[in-house]
Amino acid sequence: MKKQSHKALDQEDPLCCCEYVDRHGRRSHMAACCCDCEDLDDAFDRWIKKEPLKADSLTRLVATINDRLRLPWISGRTLFFLSLAVFSLFYMFYLFVAEVVPRGDVNHIQLGAVTTGVALTVISLINTKRGPGYVRPLPTDTHSTVTYHNPPSDIDAAYLNGARHQVVIANRVSAPDRTGESGTASVEPREGQKRDWCSVCKVVRPPRAGHCRICGVCILRLDHHCVWINSCVGQANHSSFLLTLVLFVLTSLYGISLVLRSVCPQQSLIIALFYCPDVYNQYSTALCFTCAWYSSIVTGGLLVLLVLQLINVSYNTTQREVRLALREKTGRTLLWGLIVDTGVYCRGFISNWEEFLTMSNALEPPNPKPTDLV
């Protein structure tokens, strides 16, 4: 198969609604999502010819599949997935209270446990939505020079005598340069800062920070952009995001077990999920069983995400760093690519978790007053 050409990725050129960035950092069209699979073609050809696979064939094949199954055409911010997640959570809880509890198979302690789990999940989700931690420009690193060709209304024109009035202020906006009718602004990196300089946000990024093309800002210790919370996961909210996953998975698994024991009491939990006779004879049991299946699918997907997050935290790496390591082939992969050790920030299991749990306390203080930036 002839390898397709890809356009070079340019941060200044925004992605079209039908484009995405693949795991190699190249622009590609969503119509080619099922094409350009050289890894799959090579593995299939070797299997047909009964030839042994290459050492890294399975790793690259799994990486390609993961890249194509991440819904790459979602290239903009949207509240659809967050609304769907919140609605599903509250509807499942309402159905549990309205249909399962009246059957008499759930006691008050079990109801209280499910209610507490749902409440803690919502609180943790709200805490996660407070912000991932944005990269704030420092006055010593970046600056803007604003030249007023016409004196502002609150400045005495006689004092200026028609001369240009220049004010050097800190660049606090995370956007390209803006030029107005009354002035011009310019921001340039200093010497030695071009490597960590973001040409979009006009800021110097600290180590492990990254630019999110969906949010359009630079995030401290960027992990990934999560469409289910319509926000990035970074240094400020990564721990609360992980806590939200843990609370949701535990609450959902416990709720599903209570529902299956109620609608199918004579079967074990695993068997009841696949074989529950006469469950569709009544509307109530059929609805509960269908929603239990829906919750099981959602919980299974989030459980995989939770496992990957726990592995990354244990190795002190982020999902963004994992993708970069796989792209540049600088990391050590285990279990067919499930575990990726970049070997840069790992300091041991206990030290890695201590850093993860306390990293939000190391954030910079609140933004200074505007008068301090002039």
C-alpha cells in the first residue's frame, strides 16, 4: 500500500472540523481514519506468508488502534458529552430510587451508600471543573509594549505635548498579538527561551506544560483534554479527576450489583448480566436490566481509563508524555504498550504518588493585581 502524504502540523494554522492530529503529530483527514494502516498491513502480510512478526509489531499495532479509537474528529469544545454524562448519572440514580428501591431488595444502608457515592462524585466533578492550571506569563519573561498614537481621554494632552506615550505591561492574555486602532502590541521571546516558547499563547512554558489546541491555552503538567468534562486535565485538577473516576467506578459497580440482585436474584452477578430469564416480562425489570447493561458499558470504559491513569501516576508520567515517547520512540514499553516508562521523572512508586498528591499545592499564587503589572 502506498503511504499517504500528510501535511506538516502548524500551531498557527487551526484544524478544520474534519481534521485531526494523529499519534505521529501530523495532520490527517477524518475520512482517512480507516486508511493508512501500514502496521496492520505488514502484520497481516506476515501472517499470510507465515513469517514471524517484528519485535515491535504488536506494540505499533496497538498504538495505531488506540489512536484511531479516540474519536479524533472531536476537535472543538462542546458541552454535549458533559451534559450526557451528568444526565446519565442522575437518571440512573433516579431509576435506582424509583424502580429498584420500592422492590424491597435494597435496605437503607445500601441506599445511603449509593446516594453518598453519587453526591461525592458530583462534588469531585465540580472540583475538577474549577480549572486545570493555566500557564501564567511572568513580567520578567514576556512583555508587551503598547504605543498610544493618540493620548487616552483620561491623560492631559498638554502634558504629553503630542508625543507618543509608551507603557510596558505584562502580557496576561493567552492569545496571539492584538493590534488596535489606538496602539500596537508586540511580544517576542528572549534569548534561550525559544525552545519552551509557545507562539500561540506568547508565554514561556515551564517543564511538562503543554498547549491544548482545543482549549487554545497552555496547561501546567498537561495530561490530556477530556471531552467528558469539557476541559483539560492538568496540574490543578488531575488528582480530583482521578478521584472522580474512582468514586464513579466504585459507585457504579456497587449500584449495578444491587440492580442485578434485585431483578435476577437467582443468578450470580456475572451470569445475570448475560443471562437473566424472564427479565423482559415486566416493564420495570426490563428497564432496570437495560440500564444496568448501559452502566456496565460506561463503567467498563472508565475502568480502563482509570487503570491507565493509575499506571501513569505510578511511573510519574502524563498521557501527553506517553504519546510523545511513543512517537519519538524514547520510552520503554511493557505489556504490549499498556505501560510506557519515559524514564525522565520517575523517582519510585511512593515518591511518584507523593508528588502527584501534593503537586496542586505547588501552584503559583493568585494573579497579581493589575496595578502590579504596570
